Amino acid sequence: MKKETRPRFTGATRYVLDDELARIVNISMALEMPLLMKGEPGTGKTMLAHAIAESLKMPLIVLNVKSSMKLVDALYQYDTLTRLNDSRFGDSSRDVSNIEEYIKMGKIGQAFQSDVRTVLLIDEIDKADTDFQDDMLDVLDQMEFDIIEIDKTIRAKHRPVIIITSNAKKDLSDPFLGRCNFHHIAFPDPKMMREIIHVHFPHIESDLLENAVETFYRLREIDGIEKKPATRELINWIRALEADPDFKPKRLKKGEIPFLGVLFKKSRDYAHANALIHRRRLY
Amino acid sequence: MFVDFFYKLKDHGIPVNPTGFLTLHKALSLGLIGSLEDFYTASRTILVKSERYFDRFDQVFAHHFEGTQLPEEAAVEISEMAKILLEQWLKDPETVSKILGMDASEASKLTPEELIEYFKARLKEQTGAHHGGSKWIGTGGTSPVGHSGYHPGGMRVAGVSRNKSAVKVAMERRYKDYSRSGPLSQALIGEALKRLRHMIPEGPKDQVNIDETLYQTMKNAGEIEIVFERSLKDRLKVILAIDNGGWSMDPYIPVVQTLFDYARAQFKDLKTYFFHNTIYDNLWEDPTRYKRPQKVDELIRFDPETRFIVVGDASMAPYELMATDGSIHLEERSGRPSIERLKAIAETFPHSVWLNPVPSRLWGYTRTIAAIARIFPMFELTLDGLEKAVAHLMAKK
């Protein structure tokens, strides 16, 4: 079977992977389609791309999308300013009449020109406007783009593995969705979370782990919170607890929760959670 | 292959397209799919493009490959409720039978199946009634068979899918909480807030950004390139009118209030008023609708650019809306029918919407909903509805 020869993704050192997601990544790679990942912040969307790059030993190229970004910025840049400067002062080794010397590749361009297959992470695509998204997918579909200034077509040497993440701030357009595979990462369940924590803290005491994870999920269940604490907050929180010499895991069980500010970042959420915890302790 | 499955997805309202279907076949022909589990993951990742449809997909998948029954939407609610009732019954038969108005000793002779059927029958009766009359199963009230018993408080996610058949995974309905059709709940507040954040006015692009202009001009190698940006506009004023009479609205009031309270900072002014069933002479600033009235006639003094948002189920007896003395509260009978009042408000505030927790597929069955929907643009009180409502409120008139 051909299957055996294909590079397959099975997880990485700092990333805990579930079977379903591994299957999806492998299918997307085989179909050569971009994989769109959605999910709450802190479910490891961005980490996934890092993990794929690490386990398949491919270089990772990250395109951080910004709201004002034009597609051209992601493809290439024509550095007119340097050229103007060179033509005025002529003290560089570049040939001013050759525009190509002033073309710099953007992230997508770099991925296309790379001599080895790369992982291209397009992070937070939903920040950009719809035109950007649709145009970009055209480029990724064709695997080529034109540099208008020098009338040259850049073709991908190797089709990169494309991972796109979205925080669902805006809805993505239908044609965009049509060309991607889609997966939504649900928030990890406590069992999964324990494994994730183990990956980050290999020597953690089981007492602390159990109590911290349990408290964390209890806090997540508080109603009416704008930004629920996510994996990143939990990891930072555990780091804070470990660093505190006075801290005993037993105190968590009693409903005493130090460093609440690490978990709740919005002042209103913090006040709300704090009030609830104190009320519970009185009874 | 799988054409039936494809059309079944389509019939159940999941936006699937033929290109995706062909891609799925490509995956099949590449030998990527070796088992039903693979097929489940592959078909979902390729065909379904939003987590909101994952739940629906799971149901259709389980139905197609295992023949599980596709639940009717209303029936699910009822059987869930009946299940809760049965649990309550096992714990405390006397109270339950008292509330249901049945004889405990007689009921104890029934088998569990018969009991469930009986509960279901009672629950179906109940869905028709509104205020007054049979209040024995209020949502969130003091009744032991209340709604909150089974309402999931937070996001529930089932375990890792190792060693489980795809159908079992599908039957777990892990994505129920993401489903787009459910009413707004506390768990969805974060998502709902994101929708509300779009309520920010945009001015025309009529101010020159000098820095950007200089930069772009330089980039253009000296050719002048003027960059305009949007001028700032003042934040919006919002009036929120909430129907807080009757238990049918109870679960939604705190959600809506928290929602707008969180978003308060982005508005210039947020006023909350209350009413019962429909609006007559007064709106009330206090939830008890007693102390601080706001005359509806005086609303005209407010800025017409104010966004007027009504939250209510718009379900009542037709005379309450149409008759000159419609109000069930005597002191509110002033001789003008409520429908006239509503029309006046809609005319005063061109940007107005009505958010209704009743699912839109049921709107046709209630005359007053239809009548009010002709006055106010009506949207469901769901994530989707909220999104549409915000888009409507922000549209240029």
C-alpha cells in the first residue's frame, strides 16, 4: 500500500494528540487541502502546527494575520524605498535597474520557494477581511502567484502542509470554507488535561495535579464568565502554585484559591469568580 | 457511494456541497479510509464546515449507519423532561403526584413505561398553555420538576474517542452544546458577546491619515497616494425592553441582562425597561413593574438613533394586543390598543428589533407573534438570531 510511504503524523514531544485529530491531519495532508482549525483559545490550535512541523521534521513558517493585512504582504514585498535610496546614492551592490533584486518574499512566498516541504501556519485568519481570505485561498489552490512588477510567476516547489486557525471572531465565507477541511477542537476533558499537564510538568506531584485540575474545571463551570480560563492559564497557574513555597495542595480542596488573577484575566470575571468562591467558603 | 448519506445530511439542513462530496470520494479512492471510524472523521472534516452542525451530523451519521432514530426536535425536550420527572418520582413520589394532580397510590400501580407515557402526555398538554392555569411545571420556579434540573450548566465534552466505534462516538452527541439551534444560555455568553461587539458605529471614510499617506506615497516612489480613514463616531445608545411577566421568559432574562451588562462599556447609554406580555402606556424601570414608570408617549424625546431592542416571547391572547382595553392589568387600560403603541415605538426608533426565545419554526402558530413580527423585525434569541439582529440594527437606513 501507498499508505506506508506517506509521512504520517503521530504526535510530538510537547503536544498531546487525540486519535481523531491525528486522523484528520493525515487525511488533510494526503488530500493536499488546507486544514482549518477552530476552537476556544487555549485548545492548542497553534501548537498543533508546531507539533506537526516537529514530528515530520519540516520547517515551520508562520504567517500571523493582522486586520490591515493585504494579500500581497503575505506573498512578496517590493521594496521601493531601498530602490529609491540606491538610485539616489548608488552605494550598494544591488543593480538598480533589476527590480527583482528588490523583491522580498513574504511568508507564503517563502513557503513556496523552500527547497523542502514546509508546514505553513496561517494564524488567526478571521482577523483579516473576506477579500484577503478568498484571494489567499486562490493562491493556495493554484500553488502559484504572479509578481506583477517583474511579471514573474512563483510556483510552489513543494506543496506545503497548510494549517489555518480561526478564533471565530468573524464568520468565514462559504467559498473559503469549501476549500478547506474543517475541524473544531473541543476543550480537553479532565483526563486529557492531566496528560497535557504531565507533558509540561513531568515531575509534578500527583496531589497538586489532581487538586489543581479539579479546581480548574470547577472554576470553568461558573456561569456568566466572559473569558473562561483555558489551558494556557492552567499551566501558568500551576507554575505559580509550584513556585509558592507556602502552598499546600490540600488548601485547594478547602476552597482556598490563590493567584486567581492568573486564571481570570478580565476584571469583571475576576470579581465575579472571587465573590462566588468567598460565598462558598462561608457555608 | 454514500449518495443517500449525502442527501440525508442536506435534508437535515447541513450545508454540504458536491465539491466536498467529490473530495470525500477522492479520499476513498486514495485508500485513506479503512474503517467506519476513518469514514466518520473524514466525512465530517471534509463535508461539515462549522462546529454548529457537528451535533446534527452526529445524529444523521448514527441514524444512517446504525439506524438509530432521528429525534424530532420537540419530542426530545419532552422525553428528557419525562425522564427527569421519572427520576424525581422515584425519589419522592408524593410531591410529584401532588403537583401532577394524580393519586399517588394509583400512580404507583403503573409500570415505569406507562408512567413515562403519562408524563409525556401531561407535558404535551402543558406546552400549549400560557399564563394563568396549569403552572405546575414552571421553568426555574419552585416546582421540583423544574427546567434547571437537566439544563447543562457548562460545556460538556465527552471523553477521548479511543477504542470506541464511530457510531458510538456519534451517538454521544459531544457537540450538542455547540449546536446553533439552541436558545441562548449562560454557557454561550462568551460567544454571544462576540456577536454583540459588532454593535459599533462606523463613520464614513473622510479623514486623511497623514502618516499613512506619507508612507504610502514613499512606497509609491513619490507618486502621491492619499489614505483616508473612518472618522470617529459616538457610541450607540441602546434601550432594552424585557418582557419579565410569566415564567415562560424566566430563563432568558438573566442571560440577556448579563449579556448587555457586560457589553455596557461599548454603549454610550444603556437603559433597561420591563413590561408584561406587551407594551401599553408605560414601561417600567424596576423589574417589579410598580415603582418607576416610563411613559411610552415620552419615548419620543429620546434620540431616534437609539437602538431599541425588545426581548419577549410575544405570545399572548390576541385581545391583549388588539383590544382597546387589552391589558390584564387594570391600571394600564388607557383606551389605546397595545399594537398602536408598538407601531408608534417602531416609528420613533427606525433601528429596532424584537428578540424572541420561541423558535422561529413555531412563530406561525401564534397569531400575536405574526402580528408583532409585522411591526418589529423579529429574530430568534439564539446565537444566529442575535447575529442577524445586530446586523439589522447596524444597517444603514
